[in-house]
Amino acid sequence: MPINVVYIDDEEVLCQLFKEYLHSDEINITVFTDEGPAIEYCNNTKPDMIFIDYRLKKQTGVDVAKAITCISKKILITGELDVTLDKCFEDKIEKPFRLAEIKEYIIKNN
């Protein structure tokens, strides 16, 4: 059974890269560039793991993580040095990251 992963980022190119590289028999990935549909999807489908970028279109990743009420592993992704890890996240990954490391992280931490 594949690991269900969601990636939320306002940069469409990063979403496409994430989806193209990570989608496999082991990982089922859904990407969103808009917070509203992402929050609704996560609350309805309860994915195993959710990666959320810190800077989004209308809200911060922290706001989005708090709006997602399902119990899923939430990982903050940020390129900002001064962002502290909020308690709603299990981990933080700093940009720039390598997609191979993300794939390894997903498989190892599920």
C-alpha cells in the first residue's frame, strides 16, 4: 500500500518537480499551490504525511498546519533562517533540499 503524501507550496514548478520525482508505487503524492483546497483535501482524506512550505499565497505554513485537523505527520519546508519549528510540525526541512533526501525521508519516517 503506497504512502499518501501531500505537498503544499505556492511555487507551481516545485509542486511539479515534487510530483514527477516522488510519485511511484511506494508513494502516492498530491500537490497543491492554494491553501484552501489543500486544507480541505487533507482534512477529508487524512494523508500519511504533509509537507508545507512556510511562505504561501495567503497564509503561512504554520497557519495552514493548524487548519489541518487530521492527525498526519506535518513537515515544515522553509528557506528562511529565522523560522522556529511550531509544535504542530514534527520536523523541518530547509531549502534548498534534494528530492532524493525527501524520498528517503518519506520512506524512513512513515
